[in-house]
Amino acid sequence: MRLVVVGGVAAGLSAASRARRVDGSLEIVVLEKGPRISYGACGLPYLIEGQATSIDDLTVYTPDVFERERNIRIRTGAEVTALRRPQREVVLRDGERIHYDKLVWAAGARPERVDHPRSFCLHTSDDAARLEEFLKTRRPRTAAVIGGGYIGLEMAGALRARGLAVTLHEAGPHLLHRDDAELTARLVKHLELNRVETLLQSPVASPGDLNADLVLLATGLRPNVEALADAGVALGRSGAIRVDDRMETNLSGIFAAGDCAETNHIVTGRPVWIPLGTTANKMGRVAGSNAAGRRERFDGVAGTSIVRVMGLGVATTGLSLSQAQREGFQPIAARVTAPDKPKYFRGRRVSVELIADRATRRLLGGSVIGEEGVVGRINVIAAALAARMKAEDFAGLDLAYSPPFSTAMDPLLIAAQQLLKLLD
Amino acid sequence: MRLVVVGGVAAGLSAASRARRVDGSLEIVVLEKGPRISYGACGLPYLIEGQATSIDDLTVYTPDVFERERNIRIRTGAEVTALRRPQREVVLRDGERIHYDKLVWAAGARPERVDHPRSFCLHTSDDAARLEEFLKTRRPRTAAVIGGGYIGLEMAGALRARGLAVTLHEAGPHLLHRDDAELTARLVKHLELNRVETLLQSPVASPGDLNADLVLLATGLRPNVEALADAGVALGRSGAIRVDDRMETNLSGIFAAGDCAETNHIVTGRPVWIPLGTTANKMGRVAGSNAAGRRERFDGVAGTSIVRVMGLGVATTGLSLSQAQREGFQPIAARVTAPDKPKYFRGRRVSVELIADRATRRLLGGSVIGEEGVVGRINVIAAALAARMKAEDFAGLDLAYSPPFSTAMDPLLIAAQQLLKLLD
């Protein structure tokens, strides 16, 4: 029995590793189109920023670890361009065919690219190397960042840190793909304060026309699904691969995981496509487990995400108020700003938003913004969403208190009290 | 209608404030035996350490705010010594009688005191002032701290920070009241590393006999219940006041909240007495609300707590492995240590322990220890306990990931994966 895994980053390697633990005798081959496996692509902006000093800082495992310790064969430079389904074969770019019994498709997603000498993406380690080279040799003084999602905001910060004057162009009315006017306003203020000129509703037709020494394209991703789709694998409405809660596609024995696949949203119960690294790991693990013969489920995601924008932590989970309205809820939002610690421990103000449904009092989403204490708090909200907690359940949470760490009444609980008042 | 609240710190003031919001016409009187209201007693060790510079740093509200903004009468120096129940009167030390229609007893707890010139407690602002005076004028060089609970450990750190040689004496085999040998061993190592000599199973018969310039007594608290108990209010097995989930005692119209009262443990469902400030606030709010005529419930506590011990954060929630065994569960524990962030963001190792029941797979407790990233993680476990999550639910949590904040596979999720392996 041979398991072929297409993709050697988060989802693919998680799938391969889990499959090996489930079945020690399975033959496992990982096909990665790039030159490297297992690097944390999420760290690339910090490589440009100078926080990480080499691509090796971002590399979690080398192929050696997989081959020697886990008996997983890794082939880099192996791009799968087609599937021959009756024969159960993947076809590589050079025509080579590889037989599979089970297949995990974890081919990720790709950014929009523009072929222009001053235009850059930041999706692979090669992208980072090319940008670094340009920064060092050409010494650009101005940059236009196109796209106000995670990568766009992180790169605006990274390029400011490298001393460039930065303008951020976002085609839509919101930043961070979050339909939340207050969050966007707060971010715009912070960006402008850090001298990143921020233009909303500002689509850029042709990056080459921009008057900037460097153009960074961060306009979002498209899932790598073509070879699978051509072979009859069904896609969801998002364009990513449709899977069931075992990560299996409509074709038996073909699984998909990571940035190329949809998953369930735990608040709405509907399929969503939210490509993120930590989700990819979890999906990959479940896909690998099932491909190796176990039965395991993946419950879905809350869409939890966090980004650091020039010192400010911005985290969201679940639905925004507008999203919740569109999904048919009767949402209400409580927003509070309070210190995360006592003054004598240099507490900083942290803003918490909690959204609940008026009819059922169930929590639907939330956001946390601040210089400190953001990640822990968004994770508590994410846990509450997974547990389908009501506002009163959340208000009763027994959170830890001691002056070096928090206030007696945590901002999360102040927000919950505020929410209860609004629900009454 | 007059509501009398006995106690003007966390629980009492929460009760009074909530009662005012529920009923604008209620007459509300708060009787506080000490000279001040509303100071964060939890901050007293940090006043000695020098982190906070004056008792005012610890004061949240002055009586003025309550009297003018909330129409709540505050009387300091008013110690209630007895209850005349048929007449519905509280009796003050000087004999004055005050009528009540509803009563919230939030009289707190008191430490063991020894009358000796070199012996100190740290329970009130007066205690802190007396200790500060002694430190400044007598310049002690050695200190014995008696008691290895929160106050004992915080004070060991505070006195080390003031330059004293410190010996810690704990009568039992464990620190932090947590029946957890590994946690105690880890703490002892950390204390010794910071040159606090730590003696377990080392009861001190007579503090005056110790060869130390200063003796700090931190041997735990006793609930202030005598006046209520004499009037027929029932106590629980812990010796603290027994209340229902509305915070009402066995006597109708008499409520109790805060450090003097028991509450339910959300894991065992049984009454416990865990006196902590943040719990006191929540219990007070529910007591005040019900005393003012609403119906509100308090679900109980997980016993979540956190303490900083000379730079190390130590947090626990729910049951320890041994406690869970005694409570009749079949517990199993997963312990992992992993970096809280990538190396290039100076990630520090954080240890996570998760405990689950073999039979039901339900989470029962956990602990988190580390220099960073402790409070957020223990709060996620506390939320999971409140939601009665199973190990697999916890492993599926959609926690936030971005390199400045976390690793793609959070230590919490690594521990959950470890737990799943043990449960299989």
C-alpha cells in the first residue's frame, strides 16, 4: 500500500507523519514542487523585517528527519500536474508517473503574481530571497503594498522597519478580510500613526504603473486545485476542494487538506475556505490518519487569526457583526477597552469585542486588539465558540488573576458583563 | 428596604454596586471594619517588592465614588460583631445596631497572627505599612517565610528583591496547595536557583524561635463566619459559609459571598472553599443581584489560580492528578514542554499539563508553567473545564497562530495530542 502526499509544508507533512504513526508498514512518499520542505512560510515577513536572520530559522524539519526517523520518502522539485484516476497515478511535470493507493492532496495555494522587475510576492522562500536581494542591491526608498490582508499588513511593517516609505492599497473597504468598520478604522489610525499611508477602496489596475520603487503584491491566494478538479474532484463554492469531516473528497481514497481545501465553520456549520497554517496542520493530521485507515473527524475552524501590525496585536475569531447578520443571526456586540494589568505592572489598554446572538444568547465571534495580552484572550473566545457557550457561561469563566498577569476583572469578563446588559 | 453589606473589599463592593444597578431605590449601606475600602489586597506583596509604590496604587475606588455616583453609603471602621436575627439587626463593636432587610455577608477571611515584634502578616494595608516600616528602620538581613501558598511564595520573592536571605518553611509536602509532586519539585528547584532555601514538611511550632531577623507568616486563612454562625447560619465542611447557587445561606434574605463563603467546584460539582479575589467579585455580583430581587446563579469555580514566583509564572486550574484520583476519577496526565514562540522571536519554554478522565475522556484539570505565555494558556484550559470538553474537543481548538505570538502547534495542542495518545 502506497500513500502519496502532494505538498511538503504544513498539511502534507502532518498527513505523512500521522499516517506513519497509524500504520508502520505503509509506503509513504511526499512530493513537494519547491526546493524545500517544512519551512514556516508565515515567518517570511519576519525574515524581511530582520527578526529572523535566515531561512533556516524558519525551517522546522529537514528531509533527513522524515526519511531516517519516520521512513517517509521526500522528493523535492516534484510538481504534480495531473492525475490519472483510473490508473491511480499522479503525473509529474517531467512526465514521470507515480502510482498511489491513497492520495492526500495538500498542494496549498498560490498568490497572484505579476511579471515585473519591481513587483514582488512573499509566498515562498525564493520570493523572500529575491525581495531581499532587491532591497540590498537596489536600495528602494518607496514601496507600495497592494492588499490589506495579513501578508499586506505584516509586509507594510517589515518594509517600514527597513526604512522605506510605504503606501498600502486595499481594493475593498476593510482590512484583514474582516467586515468590521471599527476594527478597520482602528488599524488605519495605527498605520497612519506609523506613517504607512493607507488607501481603502483603492484597487490597483496595473502594479507597474504605481509610482514606487518596489511593489509588494499581497492580494490574496488561490487554491491549487486544477489537477484534482480536472480528474473529477468536486470543488466547493469558494473554489477550494470540498471535503467531508474526514477530509475525504467526493472521490474515495483521495483526501485533501490545508490551504487547498475547504472546511466547516464551527459557528455557521457551513463550508468556508480560510487558508491558515495552524489549520493546515490539523487538517493534514486528520487526512493522514484516515488515509492510513483510521477513522478521525475534523470539527472545523472558528477562523481564529492574529497578526502583529507594527507593535499592535490584532486578533479575530468567529463572525464579525456584519458577517453574523448576513448569516441570519440577530447579533449584538459589546466593545470594551480596559487595562490588561494594574498600572503598577505597566498595564496596557486592550480592546475586546464580543458578539452574541440575541435570540439564543450564543457567542458568535469576537476580536481583541492591543499591544499585550491579545493571543491568550482571543484563544479563550475561540474555546468558547467551540463549546457553543452562551454569554452568561462566558461571564462566569474562572479566569486566572494575579497582579503581574491580569486585573481582578479581566477585560474579557468586563466585555461579557457589557454583553449581558445589552442582552437583557 | 435597606440592604446591608458587611465587608468593603472585592465581594462586598461588587454586591453593593450590582444591587444598586438592579434596584435604584434600595437603601444600601456597606460596613467595612478596616480604615479603607476597595484596595486590591492581592497587590500587597508587590508593594513590599517595590513594584507598586504606595497603597494608593492598589486602591481601585474611594468611598466618594460609591457615595456620590452610586448612592451607596460607606462606613469604614465599622466592625460587625453579632447578628440579632429576629430583629434583623447587625451589631457593631461599639454596640450600635443597624437594621437590615437584606444582608450580604462579605466579611472575608483572616490570616493566623502571632503577637511577636519580628513576626508579620500581609493581609491588610496596615500589615503592609508595619512591615515596610520594619524593613526600613530595622534593616533585617534574614527572613523566614512560613507557608508555601501564594502569599508565601510571592513574599519570598518580594523579600529576596529587598535583599534579604530567605528561608521558606512549608508544613506539608506540597507548594501552592496543589497536590502535585512534579509542580512542587519544579518550584523548589526554581526557588533554590533564586537562593530561597526551601524546606518542605517543615512545620514551625513557634515562629519566635526561628533564627531570622524577620518572620513572615503566610499559613493560610480562616473565613470570618463567627457572627453569622452564632446566629444560625450553616457552615460547610470547609468551615466557610454554605450557600446555594444564588449565594443565599440557609437563612432566607441572608447572602454570603467572597472569601468567607464556599462555592461549587465545576469539575467535581461539590462545595469547595477557594478564597480568591476574582471569585469574590463574581460571587459578590450574584449575591448583590439576588439580594436586590433578581434571580441570578453562580455556576462555581474551577479553582484557577496563577502566581509569579521570581520571574516564573505558575498557574493551575481544575484538579491535580492526585485530587482527581481521590475524587473517584480515573485520571491520566499528559505533560509537555515546548517553546511558546519561534526561536527568532525569543520563544521561551512553557510546560503544559493536561489531565483527563480515562472513562469519559473529559478534561479534569491542568497546569501551565513558564516565564511567558502562562496566563492566556491556563485561561483556555479553564474555559475548556467550564465547557466540560473532552480531550478531542480540546485538541481541535482553533487557536490563533502567528510567529510573533505563538507556534503553529501551540504547546496546549501538543499536550492535547499527547493526551489523546495516552487515552487510546
